[in-house]
Amino acid sequence: MQPFMLPKADAILWKDDRSRAYGIRPLLTVDGPPKKVIWLPPKNSHLPLDQGQEGACVGFGWSAELQVPPVEIPVHSQFAHSFYLGARDVDRKAGRFFAEGATVLAGGMYAIRRGWVKEIRWCFGMNDLQDTVTTRGPVVLGIPWKAGMYQTDDDGRVWVNGETVGGHCILCIGFWPNHPLWGNVYVVLNSYGKSWGINGIGYITEGDMRRLLIDEQGEACIATDIAPQPKKPLWRRFVDSFAA
């Protein structure tokens, strides 16, 4: 176990009924049983990011989505904090005035507003999540966060136990069927730095993910239409992301 100062968990698990019209299922093409797919961060990236004790996880979760393939926009902690403030502004303009935190929806809408993605869609059910992460790309999750999830075991397993301390935004980067230790597992990238999990990556069993997303009404969102990025040298894109 690796102890660290506990970040706030203040993702707002708020759902807009209009999102039902934007399900991911019509865009999925699935051929055969699921295979092991993990969308790993680029080696030269700043991921995993570290939000510290601040509850800016929506900005950090969506920023990770922008960096992990297939998007690969360079991000860093300052970028993620700025993203979080942008998401809060989207919430406020929509009449959602939260003392702290932001919604996953607002994060997606902010990414659209900035031109990083063109569209977001939603997973409604475990089959949607599994098929999306194995065929389309990483999925931004808004899930209830339990006290026991602040750390993992030495193998990176996330134990979904303890009291609910709030909502957390985290990026699902893969699905591993028939994992040798835990059966079917989802692979997640957190924003608690490298001390959490295995260099910021953890594993949530299929049963625990079902509990968080279905039983306790979490949410799962994906950017389906990536806005074309101008061809710039990596250093130039990095500087531009600093100013975003």
C-alpha cells in the first residue's frame, strides 16, 4: 500500500436526460468476443497527472482523455487545472451552480467548445462500456469514490469498499478479459500521480465496475469524433497547450 494525502472527490454525478439521445451503441461495430485492449499513454507524456489535494478531477480526467490515443494532445497539470475551470464555467452558464467540482458533461462540452473534439457520446450499460473501450478508445468515467479506492494493493487492484466520499472522474483505458488474478477487469488511469496503483494505473473488476456504473448510477462518456489537429512540432503543441 502507498499512503498519500487524500484528494477531494468532487466530480458532480449529474445527468442530463437529453444525453439519452446520444448513446454510443449506434456507432459501435463489434466482431466476436472482446479482446484485451489497453490504450496506454505516450511514453513522452506527463501522464499520469497529479491533481494533488484539489478536487479538479473532471479537468484531469478529460485532459488524460485528450492525451491518450487516439487523440494525443499534449497535456500537463496546469492544462488540467485550466480545463477544470473551463468545465465549471460551462456548468454555471447552464444554470448549475456548484460550490465545488464540475460535471463530466461539462468537461465534454468544454472540450467541444475549445475545438479539441467534435462530439461526445454516452455508454448506457456494461456492454456499451466494454465494446466502446475495446473498439473506439478510452472512456471518461464519473463514478462514486469509496474510501478504500484511494489506494490499491501491490498488484494495482482497486478495492471498491468503504464509505462513499464523493464523486471522482477517472479515465478507463482498457479491458482485460480473463486476467490471471481477477477475471475480467477494466484498466483505469487515475490523476493521483505515480504513487497510486502501478504508475497511476489500476484495475477494477467487472463486478465492481458494474456496481459503480449501474447499481450506484455512475456515468461513462467518450469523445467519438476527434477534431483534426494542426500539424505542428511537438514542442510547439506543448507550448500551445500551456496557454490553453
